Amino acid sequence: MLKKLKRAALGAKVPHEKTTADQATVRMPLPSKIVLPMQQHIGAACTPVVKKGDTVQVGSLVGQAEGAVSAPIYSGVSGTVSGVERYTLMNGTRVPAVVIIPDGQQTQVEFTAPVVQSREDFIQAVRNSGLVGLGGAGFPTAAKLESAKNVNTLLVNAAECEPYLTSDTREILEHGDTICAGIQAVMKHMGISRCIIGVEDNKPACIQVLKQLATRCSNTSVKVLPSRYPQGAEKILVESLTGLEVPQGGLPADVGVVVMNVTTISVLGGYLQTGKPLMTKRVTVAGDLVQKPQNVEVIVGTPAIEVLQFCGLDTQQPVAKLLSGGPMMGVAMASLEAPVIKQTNGLLALSEKAANKPDMGPCIRCGRCIEACPMGLTPVSIAGAFNSKNTQLLKELRVDLCMVCGSCSYVCPAKRPVTQVMSLAKQFAQKEGQH
């Protein structure tokens, strides 16, 4: 018997820590270099189209998209290519990376707004923009829209439920016009009849702005959601906003819905007006080692260490852990020299004390992990099935539905690494299922 998806009111009541929400975005100066890995998205890696010694401008194509699920990569600086190096991604995959030394001039290519007269024109324009899901997932936006056939509802994800992160909040407060333009463009060219914007109730300023925007966008409404983690997870959001349940193993398009992050929508709206592709990213910089937590507009490819130094990194203590993203779903970065990429929406620099893992105790079978799981899974049973390498039981327990959101680990009184076990169990089941 397959598990039924639970309501998003469950999950974990995590501290918000949105201390940077009221601070305007600050633009960071030019970095000493940018490093552009040729895979900054889910899907096929790009092919470098520049070589050592080439000069580039702001907006020059440096990575050509390969295949249907990919996204081109552009330079955010003018300067000289110092080399094309091998780079190891956070998942261990090695890909080429274009390294560019800025010349300080920031000369640009001639940007031209795309001419869009059909659905095909629109999707091609989105593909040319280099856009990927900017909420952190990194799925190429053009591929998402191309596969979204027979959809009647656009859901705009403005929940931003991850602790610390406020980059979407600042997008809403600073760029309402392009959010509206993006919504209208998607609805018009995709033949979508209504739009619902989902935002958590802990963002009153955003709620006010979005409700004003909704009056300017046809057939658009705002729904205020409980600030319960992980409210912004795609399938949870679909159910919270529409009451529809995405079939297990299915996609939102299966219930006539397409979901887009609010910053993705906004950047798309801006691209359609200017023709400027994705070259910068707003990043929330925080953590106990950051003396000036803030949102920073960063050129994609900027080394993380330069962003941290700009925000007043405490040099008296070593950085014990640097997270790309938030504390719940963020990924530990292997080096302070790792670059900000399209998927980076936060940098959290943590000291040894803040990053220290608490002592782990035995499982007391309290069931809190089950109560917290937004997908209705039973982590304690999945852990047992994984320990015994019972692939069939893992399949029956629907480990494939795990989002690795971290709720189970957060609520565990024994401080067990439940999420890590869930992730390993999911990987094991997927690998065994391929045999």
C-alpha cells in the first residue's frame, strides 16, 4: 500500500532567522576572477566556447548548452580567459570551468530584447536567457516550460521557508515590476488562465507588495500560508495552494500546474525587457562568522571567499563549515575558493562551535520524525530497511519520495542523522533498482 501525501501543515517549526530581510541588496565590487563551471544546473553540462587568451565582454557566451535539458552560461565580466580548468562539483562530478580575469572596464555586448510572437519563440527566449530554477534546484527553466503542456495554473513560489535565506524576499520588495512582467509573459505564451502566488505569513511586507502586484496582473491572486518548513517544497506548495495532490512519481504538470520560483519569474521578466541573460545572483550571506550579514548581488563565478570577505568575515576563527544554501537543505562546500553559481542563494559561514554536531543517542522510537515528514514517510522504518539492505521494503515504504528536507533530523530528540540515512537509503534503492 503506497503512502498518501500529508498536508504541508506538518513539517518542522524551525527558527526563521530572517535578520537580513529588511536590508536592501548591496552590489559587490568586481572580483579578482570568476570561475564558471560548465554545469550549474540539472542536466547536461555545457561545452566551453572560449579558450585561454580569449577576450570576453559582459554577456559573452562562454558555455554552449548541450541537449534539451541544459542552460547556456554567460560571462558577467569583461576581461581575459586565463584558462579552462577541470573543476569538481559538490556531487563529485568533474567538469570544465572557464576562468576569467576581469579588466575592470565592464564593456558589454549589445543586448537586444527578444522578439516573442509564439509559444516556441517564448521557450527559445527562455533557453537563451540561461535561466534555471533560482530557488536552489537549478532545473533549466526552458526545459520545465517546454514539458508543461496542458497546464492551466501558474504557481509562483514566494514561500522562502529555508532559515536565514532572504534573497527572494528582497526580490519581491525591490523588483515588483519584473515579477509582474514575468507572470504575464508566462501566462500569455503558455496559455495559462490563472496564477496563484504563495507566500508565508512571516513576511508581511512581501504580502503587501504581492497583493498590490496581483491587482496589476490579470487572474492573479495571493495565498498566505503558515510559516511551516518545508512549505516551499514543490509538491507541498501545489497541495497547499490548489488542494491538488501530485501523483506519486509524477510532476505538477500532471495536475495542470507549473511551479516557478519568484526570483526566476522576476529575472525572466527582466530578460524579456532587456535581453540581458542571467549573469548575477543575489546571495544571502550569514552565519556566526559573518560580521555584516546581508544580501549581496554577486557576479556568477565569484569565489565564495571574496563574498565572505566583503561581508566582514571574522578572520580570528577558521571557517569550520561553509554551506551553499540554508542550514536545512544547504550543501557543505569543499573550499572557500568555490564559486557562486546560478544555484547559490545563500552562503553560511559557521565556526567550529556553530557547526559542531551534538552527541547522538539511541533511537527511542518516539515517532517525531514520522509526524514531521511532509511526505508522510516513516523514517524510522526506512532506516531499518536500509540497515538490512531490504530493497523491496524500501520501495514499499516509498523512500523515493524523500525530499531530503531535513525535518526529521531537526525534530529528532536523540540527534540522530536521520536525513543522512534517508538520503543514503534513497540512493541505495535507486541504484539497486537499476540492476
